[in-house]
Amino acid sequence: MERAVTVTGSLAAQEQATLSVKVPGRLQTIEVDLGSVVKQGAVIAQVERQDYELRSKQAAATLAQSRALLGLPLDGQDDRVDPAKTSMVKQAKAVLEEATQNRARVASLSEAGISSRSERDTVEATYAVASNKYETALDEARTRQAMLAQRRAELEIAQQQLADTTIRAPFAGAVQVRTATAGEYLAEGAPVVTLVRTDPLRLRLEVPERESASVRAGQRVRLSVEGDTNEYSGKITRLSPAINEQNRMLLVEADVPNPGALRPGLFVHCQIITSDRDRGLTVPPNALITFAGLEKVIVVQDGKALEKIVATGRRGADWIELVLGVKAGEEVVLDPGSLRTGEAVAASPLQERPLTANGNGQSQ
């Protein structure tokens, strides 16, 4: 027979997200309402785009200007440039080369005793100025290169903000709450709708500590809902790594396929099937006596009735499991009535006639 752990729990949405605006603006349109079913990627709402389109164009123009300063085409995605090959650096390099040649020529004339000291000082000064201008040109080219990278990032930010004016569904689901209306001005982060995914549903259960050792991922779960005669099933998919210290419970989650009748928030009764081939000892329901909170059966031992207190477990339509109190093979009395311990009992095959008490206090 099956071995099951009986617990209670509640259903929750598999996914739930509050969709908010990432950029401030006036809400131009909203495409959904309470209960609307949407597909992943579907447009939920649209913030007015005009301001963000202008910002994107402005950023593109600034980027083109920075590219032109480095000698690159106005349009293009490749911003790589060698600072030494820019026009300003080439010009400074040509002036430096000329100053270097003049310096070398004057040095040769000086060795020959032809040039004057003032001429040598002049070419040295000219060389120093040209060298500094060359270094300055390189620094300016690198600065423009960094500015180009900044302008590229500004354009990407502007384009991303433009894309963020459209709110799309991150997953397929249904609208649980709508909190905004077309025409409203929404600040950054203002909620628009709450979207839930309801198939499959997430079943949350709390298993007592004494039963937690037998619960594992992959086990089947049967559940029923108040007011619904249908029985649903799911599978354990997630278990908490620790027992809750406050209530000594293990949090367990299962995924339950939703045929359409189940909703998040429903309270459910569940059975976690921990084993489907467990051995158990059972008796018919009419063999069990319940009195003052105790459960008993009457067995036949050496021709006499003997009351035994038992502990019951699982129950079926025509059987009750006995966990403690009796052993397999013992004879139990059906419908014992007022039969008590010590009374003589004569047993006969059940298929011939039921056990009844005679006038002498004996059951047959």
C-alpha cells in the first residue's frame, strides 16, 4: 500500500512580478487590464517617447562631433584610432622633426666654428618648444579619444532609456493587479501592473520534523481543495535545507499543473506519497472499537476474547491500518458488540455466517 504524509498548504503563483517604469514620463498607453492573459515579450504599457528620442538624437550628434575631431567618419561603430596618426599629432611631429634637423645642422656648424652661440640657443629653444607641442598634441589626442568613449556611452544610455519607455512582459502570465492609468505621469520605479504565472502553480507545504526525513524531491503529491471534488497532483521539486527553529517544520515546495480551476492563494489538503509499495497490517473498519479516546480490537486467543489497544494509521474505504497492538495472522472479531476480555469465543469461517453473540455470552 501507499505510505503518505498528510499536511496542509497553500497555492502560490509560480512567478510574480510587479512591472514598473524604468524611466519617468507620462503613460501614453496601457494594453492590459485585470485578468488579461499575456505572452512573454508582449507590450504591457508605453511611456511617451518624444523626449527620449530627442535625447538619443542629441547624443548621436555629440558622438559624431567627437569622431570628427579624431578624423573618423561621422557614422560608424568602430571608435578605434591611433593617437599618433591624428592630424594634430602629425602636424606637431612635422614641426618637431624640422626643429630636430635644424638643431643637428647648427650643431655641425658649431663644431666647425661657423655658427654663433646665439644661433645655437635659438635652435635649442625651438627644439624644446616643438618637443613640448608634440607631447601636448599626443595628450590632446588621447583626451579626445577618451571623450569619444564617453560620448559613445552617453548614446547607449540614451538609446536604452528610449527602449525602456516600452514595458514588456518578462514571462507569460496574467495580470493580477493594475495600478496605473493612461495619462498619468509616473516617476521612475512607479508600479504599473502585477503579473503572475499560474501554470504550473507553486504549492508550499510545511512538513513536521518527525516526518521530514521521509520527504524527498521527486515524490508525488495529491491535493484537494475545499469545494472542489476533483483531485490534483504534483511533484516535490524544492526542499528547504533546514528545519524552521520556531515551529519545527520543514518548508517544501511542489509544482502543480493547473488545468484552469486552481488559483494562487487557495488552501489545500495534501498527501505526500513517500512510498507506493509499503507493507502494512489492516483490519476491516467494523473490527475497530473506539471508546473514551482509545482504539481497540478484540482478538481470539486460546478460544477466548482479548481486548488489545491499537494505534491506527492510514485508512481506506474498507480497511484501517493498525500500526501497533496486533500481529499479522491474529484473528480479530468483527462487530464485537459487548464482547469483553475473557469471554469464550467459538470462531467459524466468515464466508459461512457472521460472528454473533449467543445467549450464553459466547460469540460464534
